[in-house]
Amino acid sequence: MSTEASSPKSSDHESIDDDSVLATPPPRPSLWKDMSTSEDWWAIWCAGLLLLGAFAAVWFSQGEHVSENIVAGESVSITSPLKPYLSKPGKWTDNPIDAIASSWQGILGAFVIIGALFAVANQMRGKSASAFLAAFPFVFLLATLAYWMSGQSVVKAYNLEYALWALLVGLIISNTVGTPKFLRPAISTEFFIKTGLVLLGAEVLMSRLLALGLPGVFVAWVVTPVVLISTYVFGQKILKIQSKSLNMVISADMSVCGVSAAIATAAACKAKKEELSLSIGLSLGFTVIMMAVMPAVITATGMDPILGGAWLGGTIDATGAVAAAGAVLGDEALEVAATVKMIQNILIGVTAFCVAIYWVTFVERDPTGPKIGLSEIWYRFPKFVLGFVSMSILFSVLYSSLINGPELINAMISGSTKTLRGWLFCLAFVSIGLETNFRQLFPQLKGGKPLVLYVCGQSLNLILTLLMAWLMFKVIFADAVTP
């Protein structure tokens, strides 16, 4: 799920001898502490506040007789009053100023809203709001640059969307002059992505979520454990990887959802810090490659966006990269890809729990070791998924129960929240680029059994996921998932 480029902090590890360090989970916070400081929970609070404000703006600005006109069968139009103050750079052909001239007010509005909200969130989470505010204008400027480049008419004709430009801008900086340290407080890949995905929940009505969810469960919950177990057995029986914990962490990282799964699994199987770092390096390197190559392959082969989105969601390791790749293919692919990925994210906790049970029972066979409780699943569960589902349920109820529900929800989305979601995704893609330094990753990608294990496992993952996605989304549930 995750796209963090940094290795786990030293506080998350416990020394066991002079040469190795175990990846162990930090002390468990109370529920209140978790809800007031966790990035996942704050993604829900931030997105919820944005949605509440956006819906209130539309609600209080609607005309007095809108409901009566709808009941009478008359056509009505509702527009969000926030629309002029939230926008992105527009299209341009010859004069770059055209992209900004008509939208500078909306760009400034998005900058102020996102900057202020995330500064407060950082302060509440125990981080420095001032450090964030000092760095955020530069990261936002890079996101604006990515939007501006994607708006050029020739570039747009080739379907080179903002996500690819945002990633490229970040990669150029991080792999040439290097990412300045003062920018790091505003490089919040996971926070931006999670908040954007909770906002996306309001756009995916519950009927649609249920339609995508059932085939998505087969793609994520059937293929993932098959690939994980197969990769682990392949590493032990064929490649003869000496370290079982390294084998398991790479298998979970590649099959479940990237860095978050790797960290959770490393703690469950007591992997060394060096093994976790190697797994993360492999994941990040291939994630960047896959998020750029897979949309191109899907487009070149004429693959259906629903099938392509399901394939992306079940194979690319990181949630942010899935969103980036899906956005290149359009809103429909993004919707499917994000849904499948979040269904797969649920397996983080389950995987960590099962690996811990396996390790204690079969690998270590230590009867005096700590017992693994079901609460481990809750600790590992990506909480922002709850926000996505909750917003889908809430706005589905408003959509269907209010007389003018469809008009209100559509006005809210088109006039404000969809634009904010786009900015959050763009900021996240810039952050991914700024966090990825190939000079640090290449040594880990050179030959050796871990690299072979990852390539073989990911190849199996790509094949099985595509087959399952085709079977579920284009054969068995084809009528249900078609908009």
C-alpha cells in the first residue's frame, strides 16, 4: 500500500547482537491516541472536513424552490459556489500564460485550503506546522508545473497526463541535484494519497462499490495468497534462499501491497533491518517502473479500462502508484484500480497475523514466545479504508434519500472535491518522485537471489492477476461492473 522511500526508523527496531537488528512493532497506542495522531485517521478527518464544507456550500447555495422544481419534473442546475475558487491550470497551445490566466484564482484557492488543512493536521499529529508551511509552497509549485505541462495541447493529444509529469518532475530533482532537506516536511506521499482516496469514496456510490467489490475480492483475496505462498516456496525450494525471513518479507511486499506489507511482515517474522531495507528497495524500484510501463502496455494493447484498472490495482505494490497509473487511463480505470487496491490493503493485517502464527508455530517453535492475538489484525488494518467506505455509504444515502440528492452530490464533486482530489494525487506523485533516488536503489537491484525472487514472483502475480481480473470483470461480473 505504501510508498515511503525511507527505511523504518530506529525506534521501530530492537538490537539483538552486534551485527543485526530486528524489525519489531512499536508500542501499541491507545485507540484515542491512535485516532488523534495516526496518519490514516487524520486522512479521514481531513477528507471528512473537506467533504462537509463542500456539501454545506452547495446545500446553502441552492435556490429556494429547487426541490419543488425537481418534483414537478423540471430541469434544474446546481453549481457549487466554491467552483471559481478551486481549479487547476487549464489547456494551452502556444502561450503558456493561457493555462494560468483564467485559473490563477482557483489554483491559489487550492493552495490555501490544502496548505492550511495539512499544516493544522501536522501540528495536531505532533509535527511542525511551520516546517510544513515553509516547504509546501515549493512542492505545490512542482505540482502546478506538472499540471501546466500536461495541459499543453500536443502533450494532451498523446494522453500524457499530469501523474506522469508529476512523477518525472520529482525524479529529475531527486536524481540530479538531490531533494533538499527543507522540502521533506511537505513530502507526504501517503498522507496526500490516503486523503485523496477518502475523498474518492464520496464519488464511488455504494451500489458501484458493491458491484466492483465482489469481483475485486476474487482478484485481491484469491490471487494474493496464492502468489505469496508460491513465491515463498519458490525461494526456499528452488532458489534456496538462506534467510527465511528475507524470503517472506520480499514475498509479502511484492504480493500484498508494498512497503506497508513489508514492514508489517518483517515485524511478524522478526526480519533484520537490512532485509527489510532490501525488500523496500526492490519494491520502490519496480513500482516506479510498473506505474510508467503498465498504462502504456494497457493503452497499446487496447485493453478495456475496467480490466486495465483491475490489473493495475492487483499488481502494482503501492497505493499511490496504483492511483497514478489509473489516473493515466482515466477516471473509470482509477475507480476500479483504487477499489481493488484498497480491498487488497485489508490483507496487510491478515497477512501479518498469519505470518506471525506460522513463524511461531513452524519456524521458531518457541512455546515460551509471545502469543499472537486477533487484535494484531486491527493494529495492521489500514484505517483510511474505513474512511473510503464510510464516505461512500454516507453520500450514497444522501444521493438516494434527498429529493435533489443527485444534483447536490454531482455539484459538490464537480465543483470542488474532485479538483481537490486531483491536487492531492498530483502532490503525492511529485512526492513519490522526490523520494525515489535510483542511485540508492540500483545496488539493491543488481543480480542475486532476492532480485530473481522478486522478478519471478511479480511475473507470476502479473499473469494470475490479469487472468483473474479478466474472468471476474469481463466474464462473470461483466454486466454488474459496467457503468
